Amino acid sequence: MKQLATENIFSFQNHAYDESSFVPNCYWLTTLTTDQQKASQIAQTEDLLKQMTGQTATYFRFPGACTNAQNDALVKSLGYTVNDGTVIAGDPFNKNISTIVNAILGNATGGATVLMHVGGPNAPESLAALKEIVPALKAKGYEFEKL
């Protein structure tokens, strides 16, 4: 994160600290049950983001993209804009690069926000997919914006 922050082309946003869900029955995720737990997860992540990048997050994405109106209101009361993406890459645990690429290219529109993971063991083909996605979107005339 520190290295990416020095490139000044990335923004870092809040996703809660340990990937616990804000609602029950969100995939296999542990569920946070109180607003205090949820706010604590957000604050803990915000502290790390500031330490590592010097940035303050303005957007929040719910773990698993699972939420409800009460959680949306809580996040907004903490000063964040909810952003669960408008184009879902489907890259977690997906080893099929073309499926990821097609999910984005087939659904991209002007002003869209692509929800994609950084990679690692849970999203092993994200980088390879991005190497195809970015040039293809640029060729279609899309521009990229740092949130």
C-alpha cells in the first residue's frame, strides 16, 4: 500500500477490517451484530489507511457487498459514501481470466465503478485480467478516474 500510494494514481477506500459481514448470511463471512462493532471495524481500517498511505477514505465497500438500509445509514453517518461497484468482476476464486475480462467489458458503461480485488490467493487472476481489461477499455474510449 505504501508503494502504491507513492505513485499518486490510486485511492484507497475503506472495506472494514477483517471482512466480517454487516448482515447475516453473507457468503461464509462472520457477522458483526452491533453498530458499535461495525463502526469499530471501519475506524480500525481508517487508521491503517492513514498510517500506510496518508490518505483519508471517502468511500466504503461492504464486505461481500452485503448490506441493508440500516447499514447504509450507519456508514453515511460516519462520513462515507457507499460504493459497492456497478460492474462486478467476479474475480474472487476465479481462475478463468476470460470470464473476468468478459464480465467487465460486457458491462462497462460511462461512469461505472468496477469492483475488483487486488489479487493474492483469493483472486489469483486479477492482475492478468487487468492487463487485458485496461487496454480494451482505453481502446473503447473509456478514461480512468481516481476516486
